[in-house]
Amino acid sequence: MTSNFALGIDIGGSGIKGALVDLTAGDFATERLRIDTPSESTPANVAAVVGEIVENFADQLGDGPIGITIPAIVQHGVTISAANIHESWVNCPAEQIFEDALGRDIVLVNDADAAGVAEVGFGAAKGHPGLVIVTTLGTGIGSAIIHRGVLVPNSELGHLEIDGYDAEKRAASSAREREGLKWSEYVPRLQRYYETVEFLFSPDLMVVGGGISKKADKFLPKLKLRTPIVPAQLQNRAGIVGAAWLAAAEAS
């Protein structure tokens, strides 16, 4: 397989997904394979599932790069936190565990960072020359900061303290569902969140991802911001595409 292809694997709380990615097109070159995340989602158990996915694509991948996303802060290959996965990931040498299990090098990255890179490379912010902030509204709020195409990793803007609250507790998509909020009740929370991010970072563009972005017409037009804010385009492909791109970039 040529260097135009890489394998992206996206580890989530309920499923682990992988696909070969065409790095020229910025999209899947194969069907996606999904395997349920083990109920005991320890590093060893997750690494075993990742191994199954790598084996599935081995013939097509050859010695091509592998990128893996995880819902955690990743600093120099160590997972500093864990969201919706087993607590044993905290302060875990995760990248080394995957490499030992697979017998090859991988690149491990935070899931929101991977999604942000994909949106800047191939999606809603493709080719943008300035400062882009990508947020994912889901169980929590993930974030990625990309300046002139370069990722500033592990931003964790979902944990900004706003009006005495951890921001994602009030503004994540899960908060709307948990509290049964109407859009008219939820939009002010998003307004408060995004105006705070805007004030702190003065971005040139904001991109909103997560499953809720499919309903962007319900809330984005109602936000009053200086900064253009648009829905993500790659949807649930973003993590896989971004992980593959980052792995290929490191290998080049």
C-alpha cells in the first residue's frame, strides 16, 4: 500500500471503529469495521480489540502508518485522563501498550484533536489559514485548537469554568437530553459557552461537531458571535480520518 493510505482507529466508550483512509481524498478507502468496546475496557482488553481491527486490514495496510484515537488527554504517549473508558487508563503508558500488543509503531491522539485535524484538513475548515477551534458536543465537550494547520493538543475546553460550572455539565448535548431542555432553553447555554471561548481565544472560525451537529439549524443561527461558527462535515468519520492523517504525518 502506498503512503497515500493509513489506518485510523477510533476508540469510544461503546465501540471501537477502524478503516483504511485515503489521505488524498480524506475519506474511507474501505468499509468501516466496528467491534464493541469490551465491558471491562482496560488497556489490555482494548488493545486486543485494536489488534483484531489491525489484522482485518493487514493485507491492505502493509507497513503503512496506524493512528489511534482515545477519549483521554494524551501527553507523550501517556493517557492522563479517561472518559467513558476504564479508570486504569489514567497515567497509563498507552501508546507503548498498543505498540507492544501490535508489534509495530502507532500514533495515539485525543479523539477530539483527531476530529479537529480532520475538519481542518478535509472538512468544514479545509485550508483555513487562521486559528480554528473545533468543539464536539456529546456526552461532554471535546475541543481541538488548530493554528495555521498545526494542532495545539489536549486543550480540554469543555472543562472551562463558566459561571461557577464545569462548562460541559451545562452545555454538552447530554445536558440537553438529561434535563429535557427545549432548544429555546438550550441555546442560551451554548451562547454563554461559545461567547466565553470566543473572548478567550479570538478564533477566526469555530466548527461544531458531535451528533448534534446534524441539527445545527436548530441552534447555530441563533448564536450571536463575532466569529463565524459552522457545523462539522465529516460527522463520525472525523476521528478515524484525523488519526490516520496524524499517523501519516509523523511517519513522513
